[in-house]
Amino acid sequence: MDPRQKVERCIDRVRHSADELRAAAQETENSQARNAFIASAQKLEECIQQCQMALNQFK
């Protein structure tokens, strides 16, 4: 598997993790925990954007 494929697989897993954090936030009654889950999902999405920018360097 080449580096691009590895990164794309990682992005898919991280995107899934962000989705799971958002789902957990919706199921949580504790507002502090909910906010932390949402903030964590946003940070993961920022990481995804950075990885996608790096992937664009392969083109």
C-alpha cells in the first residue's frame, strides 16, 4: 500500500471517529461532556483537513 492509500484510510477512520464523537455528544446529558465531545470532533476534522492538504502535494 502506498503512502497516499495509507493516509486516505487513516482519514476515513478519523472521520468515522469524529462522527462517533458527535453521536456520543447527542446521547450525553452532561453538557460539559457533550461540549468536549463536539470540540474533539472539530479538532479531528481540522486534522483531516491538514492531511488532505498534504495529500494534495502528491498531485
